[in-house]
Amino acid sequence: MIKLKTPNFWLEQAKKIFFVLFASITNAIALNNFLIPSSIYAPGVNGISQLLAHLTTEWFHLTVDTGIFILLINIPIALLGWFKIGKDFTLYSFLTSLMVSFFTIVLPISPLTTDPIMNALFGGVIGGAGIGFALKYGFSTGGIDIISMVLAKTTGRSVGSLLLAINCLIVIAAGFLNGWQYAMYTLLSIYVMTRVVDMVHTSHQKVTAMIVTNDPDALIKAIHAKLIRGITVIPATGGYTGIDRSVLMIVISNYEMYELEQAVKEADAAAFVNFMGTNKVLGEFLSSDQQKARRDNS
């Protein structure tokens, strides 16, 4: 039986497309209006692309737009993510990186100020806003995020530590190529960008959700339709109303927050949800590959 797409489904797809464009344009503006003119490097693939564009000009006297390198690097990364991470996440992430490449090429490189500190700050804020909203709606701006998630599965190390290591290499490269003051500007921009991402979207790798609901059965069914996660049902009584309710406790990865939010909206829009950062989990916590395997076997 073919499952028809609901109006809510198409509304959510429209929201994702909107934030794909938002993340793409903000990243392109951060690059062309603030970072590239001041020789300040963005984190991740965008920063690596800036370095390659710089080296191509210095070594081969060829001018290649940063957006071209963004596209070329993200193509093999998207193929890796498609098979190792998941199709939906990778599709929107690659679409975002494709649009970042397009807008970086189309929009002119036009500095708004010559002050490198102001460029570092505003480039970090604008770029971080785009990345944060992309993560909030269940995808990323592509590139290093996907590589880090794949490496995290094989090495057991956190995504954050791998991202930090790659960005440290970008900062060091900036120092060698342009002078150590530019390494400090790059570090400042990356720090600001990270803080803005944290404000828009949780930075924790794992999150505990406490959901207070009047209809636990419907909510559990809606969550399990999207995620394979253990759910603990805790009987509760409203302190003010005295009404018996249920509290569902579930631990998820930060990339699953959007799907959980949609499940709650679909099953019990009146539910109260509290997200809490989780530092460590002991016991079974399925990776995306393990979830996919269980779906295929069910």
C-alpha cells in the first residue's frame, strides 16, 4: 500500500528548502564579503577551499573561484555520506554545499570593511547562523561534518574532536601562508561561528529529551516510525492540575532532534518537551547504521 504524503510533510520539505537557501546565501556572504577579502579562513571544507584557491594563485598563477573547490571537494564526500550516513541527511547537505558553491561564484567579492577583526566577527556570526539553522532542520552544510561522522563510526572518537583537529590544521595553514596574525583572526572567526551555532542548535553530540504527554502510546508509535530509540515511560502527576500523565525519556543524537520534534508535533502537539545535554551514555545506543539494519530486518 502506497503511503500518501500529508500536507505537513510537504510543509516540512518547504521549510528545509528555505533553510537550504538561507544557509547557502549566508555562508556565501560570510565568505565573499568578510572572510576572503581579509584572508581569514572559514572552518571545514569552505576553509580548505579558500586555502586551495590561495595556493592555486600563488603557485600556478591561476585564479580559481573558491566556490569551484567547494563543489569539487563535496562531490566525493556526498558519495561517501550517501552510503555511510543516510540518504536524506546527505541529500540536503550536498544540496546546501552545491548552493554555497553557486552563490560564492555568483556573488561578487566585495569587502564591507577593511578591519580584519570586524570581518572575523561578522563572518563568524553570519556563517554560524546558516550552519546552525541547517543543523536545526536535520542536515548540515556538507563537507567535514559528513567526513567526521563517518570517521567517528570507524575510530570511536567524537565528531567534535575530529572537527576540532581539522580546523586546527586550517588555522596553522593560515599562519604559514599569510602571517600568524591571520591565524589568530581565523581562530577568532571559527570561535565566534561555533558559539553562534551553539545558540541556534545544540552542540551536544547526544541529547536527552523528557516529554510530558497525555497520550504516550500514540507518541511512542510516532517516534518509532522515525527513530529506533529506546523510550522509558515514567508515570507522573501534574503538580498544579493533579492530572495523571506520562513522561517519556529518550536519548538521541543531535542530528535526530528535528525528527523527534516532528514526531511530537504529529502525535501530541500539546506535549511539553525538555531537551538536556548528555555528556555520556552507558549501555546500548544504536548508530545510524545499526538503526538502518534493524529497519531492513523488521
